[in-house]
Amino acid sequence: MKVRVDNIPKDGLRFSFSGQEDVLSQIMEKFPAVSGVKIDPLIHGDIQLLQTTDGIVLNGSIRTTLNLQCSRCLATFDIDKDLDLNFLVRQVDFDGTTDKDAWDSQDSEIVVGSEIDLGEIIVQELLLEVPMKPLCREDCPGLCPRCGALRGSDDCDCPLEVSVDPRWEQLTNLVKK
Ligand SMILES: [Zn+2]
Ligand SMILES: [Zn+2]
């Protein structure tokens, strides 16, 4: 889903996604696989490209589903994600450099060459939303270190060990950093 910057009319461009067409899968192939993360290529929402006195503004919101793997029990689970996009598009002449270099570190600004790749922007932003340690639920007990089954499930008969209160575990993780 690429838009040539030159082709954006004075009164802007609007894209509506109704969850019918595959917008993202081609783009996702370009990104190095992030383990345990899948993005639904069908998205809902709107994105507008507006001409303003500051330049082109990319504005919109989309909704999609992320499929993540729980960092404790390794089960996969879905979360619905609402993503707001609000960027100033800065056009730079890259003379032939690759897309990767087109990414600026500033949060509010996207640097592009002659084209704006909406799919790439969406995937990039969605990947930023993926938690470092996804959890299927806050109190996921994780896998039993002895038998490998879900702790406390019918498959695990191991005696309970002294476990850290999950509220403290977060603190412990902070200290480890
Ligand atoms: Zn889990
Ligand atoms: Zn067990």
C-alpha cells in the first residue's frame, strides 16, 4: 500500500480499511520475524494524508488483532489492538537508499523518499506495541519447571513450591534490569 508523495492532492487522500483486504502480509515478510508475534493482515479503520502548511500529515486509527505467545506458558492468544497514527511526513531525497534507512527515530515524524508505505508504517507501529513479555493473562501461572505442564492444571501433580507473589515478581524484574 504505497502512496507516491507527488500524487497526494491538495485536499488530501483518505484510505478506509474494512477488514476485507490483505493490507499487511506482504509487508510483514520484509520484517525480521519477531518470535511469537503474528499480526492479522486484515485491518479496520481509516488513514488520511492531509496537506497542511507544515507539510503532509498522516492521521488515522486502525484496529487489528495481534496473535502473541505467552512468555510464561507459551500458549498463543489474541489481543485486539487499536492503533492511533499521527505523524508529520518529511520527505527526503535518499538517492536510492533502501527503505530501512527511511525510518527516522523521532516519534512524531516519518521520513520518506518519494513514497509513503502505509503498510510498513502500520506494521512498524504495531510491533512497537508488542510487550516485551506478553502474558495470556496477568496471573498466568506458567509452566511447571518439573513436569512441563501448566502449573496447577490437572496435568501437573507436582507439590507446590514456594512461589513469588506475582506482584513482587514485577518488582524483582525491575531490579534485575
Ligand atoms: Zn500464559
Ligand atoms: Zn508439574
